[in-house]
Amino acid sequence: MNVIGLISGTSIDGIDAALVSISGSTTDLSVNLIAAHTYPYPEHLRSQILAVCGGAALSMEAFAALDDAIGYHFAQAALTLQASHP
């Protein structure tokens, strides 16, 4: 089974994506790295995230839009990594 893991670290520089192959059973599990890549956030999105982390106030609508934008970029990272390793 292949699995993609995604994370954005505290530096907020981008999304780290890893594609791994998992096989075996619970007591004899094997995990192998197939590919890994960092997908940088667009600068405008990174600036918004940093502002919120720094305490900037946002309306609920603006916060929801930021959440959607982050989710979109996470999805794009997963799709791009998957497409490069069919």
C-alpha cells in the first residue's frame, strides 16, 4: 500500500510531502520512502499564515478563506507528488 504524508512545520515555509510504501503485518511492518518533496507556500499565503500566528485578528469569513487556501495547497501537494510517481 502506498501512502502520502503531509505536514507544514513551524517555519511555515511550505508543505512537506512524503510518498511511502507500506507492506507486511503489524508485527513485521516495512516502510520504504519512495519520494519526498517540499512544496513552498505562495508568498501571499505564507504572509497571511504568519500574520495569524502572530495574533492578527481575522473575521470568520477571512479565517474560513485562509483555511480553504491552506487545504487547497495541501491537496495540490499530494496530487503533484502522486502524479510524479504513478
